[in-house]
Amino acid sequence: MARQLALVIGGVAVMGAAAMLWAQDSAATASVNALRQQDAVRRAAASTTVPMYGSAKNEVSTFPLAPSQADMQRVASYWSPERLRQASSYEPSTKPSTSARATTSAAEMTRVAGPVRKAATAAASTAGTSDTPPMVGKVFFKVGDKEYWCSASAVHSAYRNLVATAGHCAYALGPDKPVENWIFIPSYHDGVTSAGIFVGHTLYMHVDFAGQGDFDRDYAFVTVHRGFTWQAYKDGNTIRYRTADVGRLEDRVGAFRFASSKPIGRGVLAFGYPAGANPDGSRPYDGQSLKSCRGSTEKKFVSAPTWQLEHGVRLPGCAFTSGASGGPWVIGYNAAKRTGYLTGVTSLTWNLNGGGRLDAISSPYFNALTQRVYNQATRQSTG
């Protein structure tokens, strides 16, 4: 696909994608083969030019975020305790169009004046403390002069330093470059950051997202530095802060296992931090606690031409709003062991009945191309 499209939300272009394959019978196998042929034609015909900020190899785009210790300290200083406290009270101003069936769900952080209307019901539920996966959290980042958050999770790698999220939660297609000041805070709730703050080191994604805005490739893997927490101390009558090392991400909170090329039409558990408005203006979530949706994905492809989405999978009945992008889709989740297999990330929210409430989410399909991006990301050590 040679087209490049962008949706401007809150003054910044963000993109999302979903792609899921069904391969359980002969008809589905034919669909998978057809998709592979389409991918081969597309890759041959489409330009794989990567923006000046990164490089590409084997269809994997690589972008430095904060590769040096000096860069890491700069980003850490930006997200000071005061700024994080302020960010935790932000609510997104993004309002999905009532005429749109699907929209991205990155949340812009901006103060909202006046009362907030609450929805009477919501499909998502709060993840209880006993089964909350500690490896799920929020990513915060900056595009232009605005700050945003998304959802994300730690995923296993040999160097125990890897985060999975949506592509539009790490790369801004409008300015055509990675986002700035990217950090991951696992186990986030109500502004609490005691599990650590992990600064992004390097971004890995498929070339078709960075180069063309291909929504079938809206996934990203980010390696992170060792984490830290802010430690308060008194300097005379002044409270100051210094960083305290908390070690490697996976050592700190664990991680999901990566899985690709799994059949759909099966049970999945999706996690995220939704916070935005429904089309009717109601706000059922505040983004300060982890929510979950449990259900079975549809056994068919979904498409959204506006998003260059051709093969997507959808989880109906999940009422997540903006802020949920990048949250993990997990199969085989074991609450006791707090682990499972990562098979997708939230990319789009859907308004299927055209009413006032969002009622479905979709994810990119984790296939052999996703595996290639993941494999390359796992090879990087960050100390």
C-alpha cells in the first residue's frame, strides 16, 4: 500500500492498526495464503524508505529514543515527580467522531474543566489486586508540545528489557518521527510509580508502519534502560529528589511470553488504561487504574479503509476508550503465576452500532512479520 494517511487527534497525527488471520480450516488456509501473496506484492511494490531518524534491516525499522546515559538522564529529568503527579490528574480531550466506526485510542493529556458525565455501564472491568498483571502499565510520551499516554506491557527477552505497545504509541506519523521522552511505568495506578520508571532506549517496528502508516503493522517493541524510582530527601528546608536504581524491567515485574501465528476465534484477555470520552461524551473511565476485557475474538477479518486496515481481528463487547492503545491481548493467562502469552495489542476502538458508546477493540495480528520485529528487538542489551 503506497498511500500514507494520518488522523489528527488533539493536534497530533496518530495511527493505529489491526490484523488477525484465521487459519483453522481449508478456507482459512486459502485466506492466509492469499494474504501472504498480497504482502509479497506490497513489499515489492511499496517504498521502504525509512525517515532520516532511523535505519531499516530485514523490514524492521530501528529508531534510537534515548540510547546514551546522558539521553536517559535527560528524559528522566523531564518526567520529574511533579510532572508525573500532574500528568496523573490529566484526562484526555480526544472525542471519537460519532460517524466513525473505528478510531485510534492514544490519550492526549489535557485538563478538562467542569463535571464529567459517567456512563451507566461498561463492558470492561477493573482488574483486581489479586490478578492484576504487574508487567502491564502506562507509557508516557511527548509529541510536539503535547503529552500523551498509552498502555503497554513487558514481554520476555534474554536481556529482560523489552516493552510491547502499539506503533502509534511510539511513532508519530504526522511529523514522521519517533515520539519524544518515552517512558514505561509498570504496575501504574493512581499516579503510583513504585515499580519503577523505565526510559525507552530503542524503538523497533515494521517498516510499513513508519514508512507508510500501514495499520496492519501497528505494533512496536521498545528496549528500555534499567529502571529507577524517585527518592525524596531534605536539603535544608527544601524537598529534593534523587534516582534510586530498581534494576532490569523483567527482573522487577516479570513479563508475558511472546506468541505469534495463533488462530483466532478463541478466548483472550485484554488489559489497558482507558480514559477518554465515548461519542456521546460520557466518560466511564479515568485512566488511573487497570481495566480488563475478557471474551472471544471474531472468526472473520475486519477492515477499515480509512486506516489502511485490510485484515484485522476484533474483540466485540469491550468498551475501552482512548488511553487503551498498546495494552496487551493475552491468552493462557495464569493469575496465580501472573503470566501468559502476548498475542496482540489494542490498536483501534470501534463504534459498531453507531450509537453513543464504543463497543469493540481490535488488534494487529501477530504473525511471522511481528516475530521478525520481536526477534530483532530481543537481541539488544541496554545494561
